[in-house]
Amino acid sequence: MRRSWTSYVALGDSFTEGLDDFRPDGTLRGWADRLAERLAADVPDFRYANLAVRGKLLDEVVADQVPVAEKLRPDLITFAA
């Protein structure tokens, strides 16, 4: 049986935000956005939030983003900072 994630939150810095990874229209789309698109493909009402912010250091990610992610209560969280 395959598990379907219904919600996903990405935490981190510019690597997760998608710095220098552009869509053809010029908007940013990083690896977390690509993963979310794939996860959402077969899941109606899939929820996704990318909380990553360029320049954030590990302590800042923990202090600023983890509490928000906890409130969102996602099925899946990724953390790269």
C-alpha cells in the first residue's frame, strides 16, 4: 500500500527556497517546490508551504520556522539549512 502525503512544509535557507532555480517565466522553483508538485499530483486538496528564507542560519530557521511548521501540523516536513 502506497502512503499519500496530504500536507508538506519545507524549512530552510536559500537552498530550500530555490535561489537561482528559475522557471521559464522567471519565478523561483526550488527542489522543495518540485517535490511538492510531485506529491500533490494525485492528492486532491494537497497543502504545501515553503517557509524557507535565503540567508537564514540554522538557529534562525529553528527559532522562526519550526514553530510555524508545528502549528500547520503537516504530514511531511523537510529541513535543509
